[in-house]
Amino acid sequence: MDTTRYDVVIVGGGAAGLSAATTLGRALRSVLVIDSGTPRNAAAAGVHGYLSRDGMNPRELLTIGRSEVLSYGGTVIDGEAVSAQRTLDGFEVILEDARRVSGRRLLVTTGLTDELPPIDGLREQWGKGVVQCPYCHGWEIRGQRIGVLGTGPLSVHQALLFRQWSRDITFFLNDTVEPTDEEWEKLAARSVTVVDGTVASVDSLDGVLTGLTLRQGPSFDMRALAVGTWMVARSALLESLGLNPQVHPLGAGRFIETDAMGATAVGGVYAAGNVSNLTAQVITAAAEGVMTGARINADLIEEETRWAVEGHFGPFSAASEAAVSMIVLGHRRHGLDDGQKTIDMGPAPTVVEMESA
């Protein structure tokens, strides 16, 4: 068991968690990062849209991030945090292997899980030929024949979005999406081909996506397939503290609500990155980590300032002790009698003489 009591325990060693830890380390805070080693973007070849780090392998980015945390005195351990509980002076986090760690504040940056439709071959191509975000992968598949798989209410938007990167877009309704009249007009106006029917499989050859096949119909040649996933916050740790995920307003998944600076409804507990912002890209998650780390440091400063004020002016302050000593002991409070003041002990006791029998 780690007997160290940290200022902040961070659960999640991705971009958000490591950025928060670096910010807090630079603020001279003791920080522990617990990392399960399961980043959402593990299947991707590179991180995109991250200024000065475009195309970097996700694992390399996290390795550099860890070293920066360590350089500012932070601690990073590998492990799976399964639950947390409030203590008298903060929070205790319990790991899967029964280790326990404690901190004054808790930051959860555990990310999310992408739930994919149960279609043969789809998961094997996830992060390769199957993509989700055009800002993450659109440049790499620009100008190619791109399919968009209907999975929910945002699929029409996704088809129109990917149209920016290619003129050859085929939207597969997959017996899931029913466009409105207005959406049909938009798809037609942007020359998006729409195909009805259930998709049976995503096809590949030697690990390279080649297309997809309908359950009752032909196969289609595709070089990339865009899929909108159901994004579910990894919120088990937060749920153990009474924080339940909410359905996203756009119907994209389930997330943990926070205020603009990452504070949850439970005092002292914060969240940042995809666990609270389903649509955050890597650079956005990192920025949220910096912002929430600064918020936590400000929260700790407020608490420490309150302690200082209570120590200076409170019932056990030096000034209060001096005043009490004066009332009780007067000038003798230092163990000396300077002769300037005497204590009135009241009238002398009366002596009563008794006659002997």
C-alpha cells in the first residue's frame, strides 16, 4: 500500500491526465497518475491536429508526456483503479490489485469506449480503414471512395461532413437511419449516394479495407469507411462516488457532467478529457487537463489559505492564547509576579472556637 498522501490523485494517463499532472507538478503539488495503459486511440497510427505533434504515434506522445510529469516530481504507476471513497481529508482510490492510494483531490481522465456495431470485420479495421473523425483522418483518405455507415441520428451529418474530403461518398442507411425530407435534399444536393439495406460485413484483404457487403445485396468497393460510434464514458470510478453518466444532448453517447472548469457535482472530484467531453480531440483533452489542473491548484490554495486564516485568527491562534492567559493569569502568565498586581482572594475565613466538653 502506498502510504503517501498526495495533493492530487489522477486516474487516467492519457493526454488530459498527463497534462493536468504536468501543470500541477509545475505548481509544486504532489501528484500521482494511475494509468491502465488502454488509450482510446491505441489503434491509430498517428495523432493529428495537435500543433507540433502532428502524425506522432499515440504511444510516443504518452511516453514523452510521462517523462515530463516525472521531471516535475510527479509519480506515474501502472494499474487499474476500480473504485474510490471519500475519507476525512480527501479520497482513497482502490486499485484492481488491492493497492490503495489517497489524495486531497481526485481527477478522473479515464476517457471513453467506442462501441461499434456488431458487423463482421468492422472491429478488425477500426483505426485503420474504418475511421470516425474527419479532422483526425480526413486528410489521409482525401479524394478516395469513402463509405459512411448509418449508426444513429448523427450519421447524416457525418456523411455531409466527409463530403468535404471527397466527392465520392456513399451513405449506407444500414436499416438504422431514416433521413428527413430536409436531409434527403441535402444529401442529393451534395451528390451523396444513398444505399438501403443491412450491411453484413466489412471486407479486407491482407489487412487492408476493400469494401463492404450487404446482407441481401451486392458488395461495394470502398477505400475507407466512416462509422459514428456510441461513445460511453469510462465512468465506473466516478459512479462509485455517486456520479452517474448522462446521455449526451446530441445522442452521441453517455458522459459525466462537469462545470466549465472540470468540477463535478461531488466536491473535490474533477473530470477532464473524453470522460466528460465525448467529442474532444487529443489536443482538446490536453488543454482541458491543463485548465482543470489549474482549477484544482486554485481550490487547494483556497483551502490552505482558509487553514492559515483559522490558524492566525481562530480560537487556537497565538493572539487568542495570549488573551486567555491574560484573563486567567494576569501578569503571572509567564510564571513571574512583578508585584504590580495582586489577586483578591476575598475575606479571611472565620475561625470558630469550640468549648471543650
